[in-house]
Amino acid sequence: MLKTEKVLHLKSSRGRKVRVVREHYVRERVPCCSALCQAGCANEDKVLPGDVTHYVVPDVAVVRDFLEVLEFRELRGIVFTQTACQAIQHSRGRRQYNRLRSLLKEPLHECVLFCNEFQQHTYCPRERDEPQEKWQTRCVYRAAVWYHEHLAGLMPVVMITEDPDAVAEYSSLSTGVYVISPQEYLQSFWPDVQAAQELYSSIAQALQERESEGQPREYPEHLPAEILEPGIKAGRYIQGTVRVNKHRAQQEAFIQLEDSTKSTEQGADILVWGMKHRNRAIHGDVVAVELLPCVDWRGRVTALTETEGDERTGEELQSPAIPTARVVGILQRTWRDYVVTFPPWEEVQSQSRNSQRILVTPWDRRIPKIHISTQRAEALQDHRVIVRLDSWESTSLYPNGHCVRVLGKAGELETEIQTILTENGIQVPPFSEAQLREMPVNSKENPWRVDPGQEVVRRDLRASHLVFSIDPQGCEDVDDALSVRMLPGGARLELGVHIADVTHFVRAGSLTDLEARSRATTYYLADRRYDMLPAVLSADLCSLLGGVDRYAMSVIWELDACSLAVRSVWFGRTLMRSSYQLCYEVAQSLLNEEPAEVPELSPLAEEDRRERLGELKQALAELTRVARHLRTQRDQGGALELEGLEVRAQLDADKNITALVPRVPLEIHETVAECMIYANHWVARKIQESFPQQALLRRHPPPRQEHFGPLTDSAKARGFHIDTRSNKALADSLDRAVDLHDPLVNRLLRVMATQAMSNALYFSTGSCPQEQYYHYGLALDRYTHFTSPIRRYADMVVHRLLMSAIESEGAAEPVETPANNKGLEETARHINGKNRAAQHAQKQSTELFQCLYFKDKDPLTDPRCVAEAVVYAIRANGLLVFIPRYGVKGAVYLRNRENQVVDVTGDGSCQWRPGSLQRFPDRICCVTVGGATHTFRLFDHITVRISVQVSRCHAGNLHLDVVSNRALEAPGPDRRPTGKSGTELVQEVVRWAEEASQQAEEHGTVSRFSKEEREYQQSKKPNLYCLLQEIRELALLDESNCQGPSLPSS
Amino acid sequence: MAGLELLSDQGYRLDGRKPSELRKVQARMGVFTQADGSAYIEQGNTKALAVVYGPHEVRGSRSKALHDRAVINCQYSMATFSTAERKRRPHGDRKSSEMSLHLKQTFEAAVLTSLYPRSQIDIFVKILQSDGGNYSACVNAATLAVIDAGIPMRDYVCACSAGFVENTAVVDLCHAEESGGGTVMSLALLPRGGQVALVQMDARLHQDHLDALMEAAMTACRSLGQVLDGVVRQHLQEVSVLTAE
């Protein structure tokens, strides 16, 4: 079976040439991974389909330079050779190689790896004095020919190579194997994949540019890894991640150290000042820095900057000097796709003589401008485009990149939404055919039925239990339902939480599962949402709708009827039918013994209805009693006040106007939330006990005390003392900090407390010591997410874990667990990342809508642009304020660019006068030349005017100006109830966008792009978002608590 | 080129073998006539020469002699040209003393020493070319040499190395795999009875994986045993043809 041959390699290690002899074994049978295989190769997992027109074998140079083109899913039937893979690994390093590896593993992309060097007939030893490239091309060609012969000539094989000599040499050697250049290949075989061709030409041009460069140096060279690594170990250099300050991207960057132990020792982060010292590092890169001598250290700027290039930032505006360093080498680039905006054509022409090489500005302010070589600059002016970085030579002021995809014209709603998604690394293509094929069918002609086999395995609750769900009005994806009943005898109470059984429909490893994993969560943007699962599951078969049979995962407790202590708990799969699909308001009125309309009961006869109603009321009352008990238990442990959390998290996470709705606080909200928290907690206990090394839990680490600084300082200004030593103390002192005249004070304090919190994270129990499992916000020792599998992937993982925990109990030998610790930790990290991205995207989309709302209003005349604001922090040249009406936070400058300060006249209105500012911890004084002084204090109410600062390249900003130092008096008749305005804002903007696109259509110039995007838009009704938002906030309050303070620190 | 990929996603090792495949083994017995027994073995690129003298009376100080069995004296050395860089290798350095000791222990377990009281058996092994698995090549060569010398043994002693890469046990490691920093286990087995003559392992390994690794190494030793058996039979056939003439 084996035949040995020996090859000689000349290899240099540590500079010296060493002759190394390696064996090389070749064999007859190497899997060809093709569905057409006649020889019965042992093809496993991934096979190339037989229905493509040809197979394509790219040569080494093509794989190395144009891998991105080959990543297009439209290109099918790609055979990567081992020769090419190894060449990539050697010449392009691990990153590129891993990318190729993950491409090969990706089940949706039809490409395989052929180990040609281990195949007897395709292996060709390198001849003496043969250039490497020639040898590699020969190997690849041999592989292509072998493929053709192996498949008995059924499939033509195309080899693509950049080398014209190879084309000339090989193209006529054998029939059925064609050798052409990639450009020709794309044009003739994939003429309809325009994007691939564009990407190809943009990379080719970028490559050409790079070759023709040769200018004086702009930056010092980076040190090689051989010097950096010992240097880091010896302490000469410090390793860390670059975090660029968004507001001063040109000057300030900080180095976040790898491990927190070192950072406490160093006091704080390390500053890198200016682009020269940053030495081509880009936000997010892992770098090595060298500290500068102490005399060169400088402080961070504390003033608010309006525009960049503010030269007057004197020394008095700086904090004390902190360690300052310069970047000496880059250990790991973390370049991603960036969205950039092309400049207008006139600007391009005036800017440089070479109009094919242009400078574009990224949307993210932290990223420097990028050089792009393209011939389409004129067509793309003012468009947003995704680019990738290629290199940043020391000779160039800016990095080089190439275009990947055009998003659309800047300023259009769809473009901006796509920009936000791309910048957060969110990919939400429509569900593919193959994924939808996996879904069960539920249509009118072919309704879905309960499988009789499942009826046997599952515990049937349809007859025995009164199950009902409580959700916001109009909700269609019902994750959870509740049941409560007194057990016969009256000594025990049975409480049940029933969660949609998503994992029954979505098998682990199926295409839908892979897609759900990669999305990790349902994305909620201001006007739409992108579902994690296809609609047939999320809105229908998994949703626990009223009056239909559904599969569920249930947690059922038996409680002592009096003391409510848990006697026993049961987990398992059930079959249930929800009797009532209540909404919160109805449930609350039932609870309060008020008249309420229950739609399910209306067709019944009077007495029947009364009896049923009584039953339901009884259940609700029991539920409330249990929830109150649970709540008190957790309160004693130090849980942070949920009601407060709810408000401040809303404020913080999305800054949305819905956030400050003076919502009628219904007890039923809390009841449902409490049951869910309880279920999550018990499931966490169960899976942690069954799988001590590999359970997915959620922890909320205690916040770092120094983050509470702004909170305690602000509270002191109002005379409150905030005790932050433990979560209980914090909760209590926040409860006490209530100003009777101004309810906003307490809310703002809670916002600040939330900002101090760390993020709650998913983790695998094997990778974290047990004392760190604690959930700070909820005051529980173990916690996980179990109750919303329709919109969170973590819950699906937990469902699977719980199922294997239950199965392993019954079985004699241990059932295999779904994932090991390493894999689970990987999943947890992925979900955490995606959750963060989802929050950022949501926040940014809300901000986008705020800007669009105010954009076409004249700030001077429109009364909607004037609003009341509360000061919550003081800076050197201005204030940070919060506008309750719109839920907007922003900066107000007290000094303008002409160095004038705000002067307050007698009636409270403000104007600019020459003068100076004086800053104190709790107030700021404007002193004009005339001698008049005015003081702004913390928690003062002022009036501001909102206008939009339009920016071509970045997201727009709201700009606030002081109008008066008093609160806005006599709200105009047009002032709406604040609760509505959020929805209306979104609606108005959407309407505006639709009108705009209609107009464009009339002119016949609607872009192809926006049509496509409209298909992606999964929810047409903008206000559905609000409903979903509410589910999110209400069903799992803890989540908003945990995820709220995810604002970037810089 | 930090860290070679020792096991590819397709399940191939650096040199094209699957995890459970051995390198090519070629061996000859009776390569020298001066010694009582001798053998030469190639396991891939690792080449070893073994010669056996004895049993003979105890040389040197008589006090070493044991009254109930033979003394086994092993000496291991590496040729100066055995590695990529020429290097003088003095006798008695730590590495070779350790290896000598291991060989001695292995063969004390296998040779029926009690048949030759108050005598000595010398086993000298030299690595001519080193490419990983030196110990196993030495043991296998010495086994053949001992058989060539006609000294009775309980069974063949077969040795093989095994390592653990990406949750897979790989056997018969080459030099590149050995120097990769992972676990390396050397195991000497008497295949017929399944007794382990020697196990040696450096670097850490999770306890859960030990059984899998041992099993892989023992399977490899068994198949090596078959190869050695074939070599011995072949040799005997040749020799008997010669003597018949």
C-alpha cells in the first residue's frame, strides 16, 4: 500500500544552511472529494458537486493573491492543491492560511483540498535548479490533469494561472484540461458575477501599485518578531492592543495591556501620541511599544473637541502626564473590512495628479485614510464602499487597500444601514434554499402536525395543565409560557415554565444551526430586524401560540404550598397547548380584578366564561405570589433593583426615546421576568452539575471600583452617598438617592451606575474558576440563558446541554456531550462578540434615525428642535447633558472656536461673549469680560437647541447649543406624549426614505442596490420593532442590565 | 513559519503518512562476521547498527558477575555524521548513558539471562543516521542482533514511539514531529504476551489520553513485531540455503 521515496530539502534554520532529509510517502489512493468519482475514493464530509460545468484548479500565485475572489460562493467547484496551501502557509503566514482553512471547512462553499503531493501520480519531485514557481506550476498542472483522468474525462478541468509562460506551455498539452488566466476565466465562465471581476481588477491594480513604489520613508521600520519577543519577555517592550480615541483619532491612542494584573501595576493605560509614534498601527492591532523617557510623557486631553486640529489645547486642559510610548513593532494585525466614502470627483482631480489613486475616508473615525487604486473613482464618488487593507509600507503616509463591494450612495437610508451592519461585522444574507429546505412545512394545504412518535416520548401537558403566555400586545414569536396549579392534596404547588423547543427542529450541525450560530442572535435595528431563525420557526412552529399544539422544553417545580420552598424539580421535553395568549395589560387587569377582555373566552357562554375566568385569575394570583417570594429572596442576596435597571439600561443601551417612556410599571412584568430568571437559574444549576467542565453559563463580574468614580462624585454634588462596596449596598444606596423635586436625578445616577458595570458574558464552566460564576446584577451564584431560544443561540446550546444532561441521567454509560470545553468556550466567545456587535449596531442605527429626524428641520424655527436637558457631567470646556424627551445624550460647549464663552442675559437666554471658563468638580463658571458670571451645576435643567452636524464620511452627529439656562417652560401644544415620539420618529424617517426612493424610481434612477436591500428587510412594519424591543426589555430584564454598559471605553 | 502543521485537516502528517502508519522498515541480519550477532535496521531515515558479543565470561572486574544469571552490558552511541550538523559525540554523556541504561533494562526483561550464570552479554548499538525514534530503532536492531547471536529470548522486543497531536495519537514519529514540542512516548513490547518491557514518556499528557496513546503504541509495536519476524525468517531461509549447499 505504501511506497516510500525520499526527498531532499535544503532548509536554513537560524541563518545557517542546513541540509535536512525528509521522507515523503506517496500513495495511490488519495480522496478526490468529487461526487463523480468512479474509483470509489473514500470521500468524507465535503464533496464537490457533479452538476457544475467544470472544476477549477487555481495555481499558487492565484491562491496567494486572489483568495478573496475565490471566496465568492458563486464560484463553484474549486480544487485547491496542497502545493498551493503550503505555499500560502510559508509566504503569507498563519492568518491567510487559516482563512483558507476555514474556507475549506465552510460547508456552503463548494471547494475542496486535494493532497496532490501525497498522490503517487501527481507528486513530482523538484528538479535541480528548477525555480520554485515553475515547480509549483508543474505540480498544480499535474494535479489538474490527474483530476481530469481520475474522473474518466467526465468533467473538464480549468487551471488558472497568472503566469503567461505557463499558459503557453501547458494549454495545448492535454485535452479536457484548460490553462487560462484568472481574468479570462472570470470573464468567460462567470460573466454574471460582476462583483468578482471588480474585486479581481481592484486587487490586481493594488498589487501593481505596490510594485512600483519606492519613496522616502515616512515611518520607522518595525522590528522583526525575533527581536520583539525576547524584548517583551525581558520587559523592554510592552505588548498590548491599540485603542484609538474616537474623538482625537489623529493624536491619541491608548495601549490596552493584555492582562489586567499588569495594568494595575502600571496604573493605567499607556498613551501613544500622534501618528508618527503610532507607527502604522491601526485600531485593534496587537503591538509592542517602548516607553518614552519620562520627560516626554504627556497627559490625555480632557476638553471636548468640536473639530480636529484644535491647536489651542493648552497645557491646562490636560490631565497629569501618564506613561507615553511609541510603537516599535506589530505582533498581530486585526484588519477587517472597512466602510469608506469616496470623495467627490472634483476633489479627486484637484488632490492628486494620479486620479486612479485616491484617498478615501473610513466611516470609523479611528481608522486612518486609505489609499485606493481604482479606475472607477468617478462612478463611485460619494459612494460608500467596503475596502480591505493590503499593506502599509513605511514609505507611505496612508495604508493601501482595495475595493471589495459597493454599498451605495452616502446618505441613503439603506446604504447607511448596510454601513452599520458591515462596520459591526454583521452578515445577514437571506436564508438560503438549502437552509429553508431543512425546515418543516406548515401551510394551509399541508399543515404541520404533532409527530405520534414524539407524543410517546414527551410528557403531555395538553389536558392536565392550564398553560398561558404573557407577552406584549401583538407579539408573534412567543418564546415562553407559564403554568401554575395546586397539586391534589393541597400541600404542593406546581409551577411550570415552558420554553419553545427550537432544538427539536434545528439539529446540531444542520445548515440552519450553522447559520444561527454564525448570527448568534436576532438583530434589532431601529426600523427592522434580522431574525436568527427562518420565519417558519420563529413566528410559527416554535412560537407557543394560543390554541395549537407545540413542542416545549419545560422546567416544572413542585413547591411547598405555604413556604414556597422547592421540593422537587423536573426538566424535560413536553407537548403543550397554550390556552391563553395574554398581553401584559390584560393580565394585569385580571390580576387587579378589573374588567378585561380575554379574546379566547369571548365566544363562550356566560357561566362557562365566568368559570374559566376564575380559573385563570386564580392562576395569575398564585403566580404573582410565587414571583414576589422569589424576588424577596433575591433581594436579600443583593440583586440590583430591576425597575431601575430597566429604565437606565434602556437609556443606555439604545438611547432610544422609548427608553424614557413613563411606562406604567405593571407588576405582571416583574412576575414573568422573575419566573424566567428562576428557570434560567435552575437550568444553570442542572447543567453545571451534570457537566462541571463544559456547561455554558452566563456570569456578570463585579464592576471595578474605580469606575464608580463619576457616579459617587455626581451623587455627592446632590448630597447623596453611594456605597459601592457590594451589589446589595449599591442597590440600597441607589434607592435612597432620590430627589423629590427631580425624579431625573435618580435615573441619571442609575445610568451612571450602569456605565460602571462590566459586561455579562457567556462562558464555559471548564475555563473559569467556580468562584467567578457569580452573577452580580441578579445576585445568583449560577445563571444561564434558557428562555429565548428563538432569538438567542446561547439558549439553543443550553437546550442541547440540558437534553444531554437528562439523557445521561437515564442511561448507564455517559451520553456524549454536545461540545467539549474548548469548543464551547469558542462558541461563548463568538456569541459574546456578536452580542456586542448587535448592541452597537442597534445603538448606531438609533443614532442614525435621530440624525435623519432632525436633518430636515430648521433648528431656528422648528419648535421640535428645542428641548429641555439635564446636566450630568462637567468637562473643561462644556457640559454633558441628557435630553429626556428624545433620550439623547450629548455635549454642550460653553466656549466656541473664537474663544468666546456663553453669557446668560437676564431672561435666561444665552449668547456668545469673550470671556473665560472656570471648572470645579460639580460646576463650571463662565466669566465674561464684562465681569458677569454664570454657573452651570450638575443636574441643572437647561434648554438646548438640537441641530445636525452633517458629515459626508462618517455618521452624522447631533449638535447641541445652549438656548437658556432654565428649563423649557410651557410646553407647546404640539408637544406630544413622549412615549409616542420614538415610534413616530422611526416612522417618519422610514416614510421619508420611502418617498425618496419612490421619487428616484420615477426618475428611473433607482439603484440596483437599494432594491436588493429591500429584500433583505425582513420586517416591513417599523413599529414591530417597538414591540420586540419591549419583549427584549421585559422578558429578560437581566440582559439589558448586563449588556447595557457596553459603550466603548475610549 | 511558527509551528509546522503536524497533522493536516485531511489527516495527513508532514511526510504523507496517516496517524497510525509506520515508516518503511528495512532490516538485515548478520551484517558482520567478526561479532557473534549483528543486525542493521532502517526505520525511515533512522538507521541503526547493532552488534552482540557473548555470552562470554565477565570482562573487567569479576565482582560484577552475577551467580544466577548473565550480566547484560549495553552501549549506545551516535555517529558524528548522524545528524544534520556534524558533531563530536563523546562516550558517556548523559543522553547516551540514559539510553544505554534503558536498553539494558529492556533486554534484561527479554533475554533469558538465567541460562548463562556468571557470564556477560555485550550489546553495542550505533545510530548511523538519526531522524527520530532512536530508541526504538536501537531496540529493534538489538533484538535482531541478539537473535542472530543465537541467544534465547522470551520474545521479540519491539519498540515504537508515539505522540499526541491535536487529540490524535500518531505513531513512529520522525524528527520533525519529535521536536515539535508535544508528548513523545517510547514503548517496548513483547508482542506475543503483550508484556511491556519499558515505557518512557516526557512532557505532559492528560490522563484521559494515556490509554489511547498506549494502545496506539502497542498496536504499532505488534505490527513491527511481524515485520521483524519476517526479517528473521527471510534471513534463516537464506542462511539455510547457504549451509545446504
